Amino acid sequence: MTTSKEGSAKQRPYPAYQDSGIPWIGGIPVGWEMQKIKTICQLDNGFVFPPDSWAIEGTPIIRIENFTNKEKFNYSQLDVPKRHRVSQGDLLFSWSASLGPYIWDSPGDYFLNQHIFKIVSHNNKKWLYYNLLAAAEFLRTQMHGSAMTHITRSKLDNIFLAVPPDAVQQAIATFLDRETARIDELLREQEALLEDLGRKRQNVITAAVTGKLLETSGPTRSVENIGPIPAHWQVMTLKRLAQIRGGVTKGRDLQGKSVMEVPYLRVANVQDGHLNLEDVATILIGADELARYALQPGDVLMNEGGDNDKLGRGAVWQGQIDPCVHQNHVFSVRPHAVEPNWLALVNASDYAKFFFFVNSKQSTNLASISSSTIKELPVVMPPREERLQLLAAVAEHHAQIDALTEEVRASIALMRQHRSALITAAVTGKIDVRQA
């Protein structure tokens, strides 16, 4: 990030400023004008595609998710007006969910759906793109809605931009193209480092459950779908070590029953190796069902289904919420002959993930695994003293990796903040980039 900081540090303010009248913009250079978006842009909203108009082939429809995922398109064979068509290089603006601008970079003919504007303007396109990035930071505070937050057309039309002369627009675009490219390259390096740390973390788990983490010598034996393990280790099925418990099914008829409302865990709450408890929903159950469904500290949670990356993933329940139950798409595995942390470690290993994958039922976008199949998960079992040594070693390795991971994440966050601040400073005239 040093290069980008050095580049921006050389910048100076413009010679003179005037009040913009807009708090988030502040003072602007003399000679710039404040103009509403609707006076310098034409905003063409996307087409409303009825679900029955989608087809398995035809012209792809750009939805918000296609800004980042160019593999999953819906298609249509309708005769859509030209203003709803998109070509490479068009400037788009998502007005719901992930608010912000995007320059479409794929060749070919596309349709635009109703949650996105196509923006046409005589102003410099890249300058306008960076302006809209900065404006989006303010517009996010104006969004409303519950199921899907969005910004109204009126609010977007009437947002003010600081408009400089054409030559300055080009200078700003050139400067930000160069500086954001430098920051983006550093971000890619840091994100690659995050992925590398994630792989190292996973390698520690795999080494632990196959007897390679601690320096030991002795004979080994090969186990199908696991590989070589120390010869003195046992392999037991999960059903011999724990009780697999199903969860609450949503939408049950509880009419006539005495009910109670309790927190419950969904697939989204159960991550790979940890729990996300920021958004815990509630559910009605029979008052007499709490003992049946309530989680206990030490239960190992495993997802029954979802995307392939969610299948079987889990974590140990520590009793963070009491009482708390789990839905039927999350299994509660209650160990009686093994430590919960060892079971969770095995569950996170490469061989367990492979077991869940090859034994799951696959549909178009989802996968699921039955309780009867989970019961057959092979669990490697070193002697108890060795298990405890391995768990301590894993914790030590993971603590080091996690500390580095947090440092990298903090660095990424700072880079992104710097990138955003640099864009805002350039498009609102806080730094003079004409000679940069």
C-alpha cells in the first residue's frame, strides 16, 4: 500500500474553493458546478421480466448478482426495447440490495432487469463511475425496505455531483484508474494470502486426524478414503460414539397445543468451525418439546444440507443461548464416547468433507445428507491421551494462523477505506490531480 499512499500524498488542494451547499461534499474548487444527476444523465431502468418469460436459452438477463457471477444467468426470448439492452462498456447502477455503479465488461448482447439503471451521459464515463461510487456511500444511508433495501428513483435523480470542466474530469478518471489499480493489486495479494492461510489452517486439521501433526514414529496402516494413519489408531462409525438428533421442522401444525417461542439455529448460523449468532431467529414449539429439541453444551452441530460447501459443516455448541433449539436441516450430534472438540475436528477434515459429498443427494443447486448416512461417518480414534495432545497442538497452530489472518483482514479493511477515501477526495475536489 506504500505506493498508493505516496502517490496521494503528493497531491495538493486546488487554489480556491467555494461552498457546495452539500454537507457530504463540502467545499469544491472554484469553477466547478453542482448539478443533479438527472440534469447530466439519462437513467434508463431495466425491463420487468415476468418469471414465465424466462427461458433456458436466448438473451441473458443481467441481474445484480451477475456483476460478480457471470456464470448463472437467466435468459429471455422477448422482444425487449433497445433502451433495456446492454453492451460492453455501458455504465450501470444497481438501485437495490448491493447499491452502486458497475461498468459492464462482457462482450455480447444482454437484457437489463428492473433493479438496475443504464446510465447515459455526455460526461466522461469513468469520471461519472467514480462519482457514483462516492455518491453510493451517502446513498446507502438513504436506503429503505425490509426484504430488499433499495434507493428510490427520486433520491438518485436528485443527488448532487460536483462537476468540473471536461479536462479535469479526464484527469480525475486517469488518476483514479492508476491509483485504484495499484490498491487493487495490493488487495489481490492480501486476499491471496488469506486463501493461503485458510489452506494452512485446513492442512493442520488434516495432519492432525491422520497422525502427521506430531512427530511420532511407528507403523501405519492405510484406511480406505482416509489414507495412512498410525496402526494403533482405531476407526469407529459415528453412531458408536454419539447420538444423532434431528431438529424442529418449520411450519408444523401446533393448533390446540400449549406453545412457547424459542431461539433456533438455521443452516446460516452453522459455519465451518464456528457459529454465526448475529441473526438468530425464533420458532414456536410445543411446550412439552423443549427437552426433546434443546441444545446442550458440547453438542456438535452439523448441517444436513444446502450448497455443497455447507454440507456437513459444523461447530461445537457452547451454550451461548439458553434455551435454544435447531431446525431439521441442522443435526445435533451428542457425543458420549469422544470429546466434542475431537469430533468437530474430524468433521472439518478433508476426508469427512469428501464423505459428506460422495454420500449426499444432489439436486440442481442443493445437496443433502441423511441422518442414517451421517451415522456411518468413519471417525479416526487415537488413544484419549493422544487425542488431547493433538487437540492442544491444533489449538496452538490455529491460534498463530488466526492471529495472522486477523492482521491480513485488518490490512485489507484499511486498504479499502483508503481506496474509498481517495475516490471521494478526487471527485469532490479535495486534491488537485491535474498534474498527478
